[in-house]
Amino acid sequence: LASIGGEGVPQSALQCFACATPFVGTRVGGIPDITEDGVNGLLVTPESPDDLAAAVLKIISDPEMAATLGANARRTFDEIGSVEHMGERLRTFLGL
């Protein structure tokens, strides 16, 4: 995800995590909050197409690493992106 803005956690990031898909994102907004570089995804410098391309090529050229990143991303989703977790966050936000 080549975001340059300061949005929270993009839905596309959570969708990648949910599908156990290796994730590459920029260090902006909420992306670093859910992505541990080299564990459940790769983080790159915003507005750096060279860094983005290098990270994508790294995943493509190393299927074992891609599988590990994907599996870890799914575990992260189960922790933070599940309906149960989102419901708890909403209840907290609403003060319930």
C-alpha cells in the first residue's frame, strides 16, 4: 500500500492480513501500528518507489518469507481485525 497520507488503518491493509497475503506498506498513518517490519509485512519509506519496488521484489523472490509474512499477518488480523476486536473497540469508543 503506497499511501502518503495520514489516515488510520486502511481497510486494504486489513484485507491483506485477513487473506494471509504478504503486505508491503508505507510508514504513515496507522500502517506502522499494525505492521511489524519483517514479521507480518514490510514497511517502506513514503514516496519512495524504489523502496516499494525492492520490497515487492523481495517478497516475490522469497516464497518462504512470503508465506511466513502472510501467516503472521493472518495472526495479526485475528488479534486486531476480528469482529470481536472491532466490537470491543467500538464499545470502548462509545463508553459502553
